[in-house]
Amino acid sequence: MTSTLKPLVLRGAATHGAPSRGIEVWPPVVLAPMAGVTNAPFRSLCRNFGPGLVYVNEMIMAAALVYGNPRTRSMVSFAPDETFRSLQLYGSDPVIVEQAVEVLGSENLVDHIDLNFGCPAAKVTRKGGGAAVPLKKNLLAEIVRAAVRAGSRYGIPITCKFRMGINDDLITYIDTGKICRDAGAVMIALHARTAQQHYAPSARWEAIATLKQQVEGIPVLGNGDIWCADDALRMVAETGCDGVVIGRGCLGKPWLFRDLIDGFTGRPRQSAPLLGAVLAVMLTHAESLMQHHRDNGRNDDTKGIREFRKHCGWYLTGYPVGPEARRAFSEVSTLDDVRNLAASLDPSLALVEGGERLARGHTNGPINVVLPHGYLDHLDDLEVPADALLTTMSGG
């Protein structure tokens, strides 16, 4: 099934004497950027189970970076052991995007940049940004070219991630893939849903197969509904894609990357961990989140523990711990709360049958995607969307 797969090669073009940055990854697995999740502590956890893969930081606003937003700047952080620093950048103004890549390159902050063209957030699409950008092919091309131009000054490879389109009447992914390729991107990834679908119903893997068939000369990665290693192997077999992007499937399951390595290399899959092992990972995660926020200037530990709460429900998904324990974990205020709750549970509890495929994270959809008034009447222009100066937003 996987014999024709090749290692994923991300290598940037280099100009002005810059060294080309790059990495060769086997198996071809990438962690998707997820807002409020894929910070350094979470990436470190994942890397413990799957060393050597590509783990992408949270999405960063190009405008916020250029204009010196302190919170955005603090998000551009990597653990000391991250030898390949990967980050996703969002922007809808070619000039701002080029300036943002220049900042990241000139200060040697990253080794790879992924461009987001799939954000379905209403506050973004209603201003012509995010998933709406691919509707404007000329603007899309200018954005990618600007990023590649700046990236090449530092040898940084540029990749792109996008959705199928706005809805079934506004499908853009084939043209988007070709535009990104022709503009110099070295890899493309498709979340096989429209913006209207959001995260439901099921991802449409047939679109990944079509993209792979129609867009030659560039690796195509698939994203959507990979909950276990068998799903990833099946996606590759059914679509012919060159690798996979893992999003919600690893929430509360950083060992999924271990399973993916085993699956792609033909080794027997390990059993799902017992609850005791899960609780040990949870404690490590909580501690590292607290330290992460201390290192970023927080004088107390409340931020780290509050952020950890959402992870608790994901970790406990599929384990028969009962509603009272779940509620208590969702209200933890200190690290001692986490330790005491962990000590009160039976460490020998096993995952229920099918528990690894229970959905985690966003499950809502479809949604109403709002575009600016008259947006569809002027798709050939290069007018920059009104969201170009936004300095905060949620990921997509």
C-alpha cells in the first residue's frame, strides 16, 4: 500500500547566496496548525512519539507580525530541540505577506512557512480574507509569489493549505493548487471540505484524489478525518496523495504519530495506552504549558492551567471515567488539582472499542459563509481584502 510513497522533501529556493533550508521526512506526515493548540508544549509531546516529522506552529497573522503585535510575536516561539521550525502564516495583502516573511527570515525565526488559504471564520470571509482569497485567482497568485520571493532570500520553503472552496457552487481547489504551484510553492495540502462544511459532515477524500491527478509536479497532502493510522493508510491508498496532514485526530492522542510511523513503515500497531499512561502524559502536558507561559512573561500559572482544561476532555475521550471526573477535569485551577484527580482514577482502564475514532475538537457544520457585498462581481481584480490590517483572528 505504501511502497510507492516517497519521503516528503521540503526545500526552499535560495537567492542572494542564501543557504537553502529544508528537510526530508519519512513517513510524510505533517501536524496541522491549530489555533490555541499547536504551541511548543504540544508539539514537543507529539515529537516525543514521532521524532523527525513536521510539526507546524499555530497560525500567525502577517499584519500583526509586521506591526509588532506583542502577543503575535510571543507565539513565534520554538522549543530548543526543534531543529526544523515550521509556522503557518495568514495574510491577504501581498505587500504585508512579503514583509512578514522578511521579518521571519531576517531574524532567523523559522525554517518553513505554510500559507493559510482555508480559514472559514465569518469575521474573515465577510471581509474577503481566508477561504475567500482563492476566489480571486490573481490576488492569490500575487500573495504566493510575494511569500516565495521573500522566502527565497533566506532559503525558506513556502507551502500552501486550502479547502475545496466556499461551497459546492464555488469550488476553487484545482485552480488554487495550480496557482500555488506555478507561483513557487513546494507543497500543497487540501482539507477536503468546503468552508461551508466547516468540520461536518465527512471529509470528501475524492477531492484529494482529483487534486493529485490534476495538479502535477508538486507533492499533494491530504487532510480530513484521519483519526487513526489505518485512516491515513486508507487515504493514501484511495487518493494517491503524497502524505497526510493530521489535525483533530491527534487532540488528546499525541501517540497517534507513533502509530502513523508504525503504520507507514509496516510495523505492528501498538495497543491504545491504558488510562494510567494517558494520565502521565496529561501531567507532563500541564506542567509544560505552565512553564511555557512562565517563559513568555506570565507571572502566575493560571494561564497554563486554564489552557490545559480543553485538552482534558480530549485526553479522556473513549475512557470510561464517568461524567463527574470529566467535569472536575474541566474545572481544574492548579497543577495539584490535576495530580489529585489523576490519582483518584483507575489507571488500568482501557479505551472502549472504537474509542480512537471518536471525534475530538470542532464537529460543527455546515455554516453560513458570508462574503463582502458584491465580492463575486470583481474576482479578477487585485483589490486587497478589508481584513488585511486585522491583527488578531482565530485559525481555520
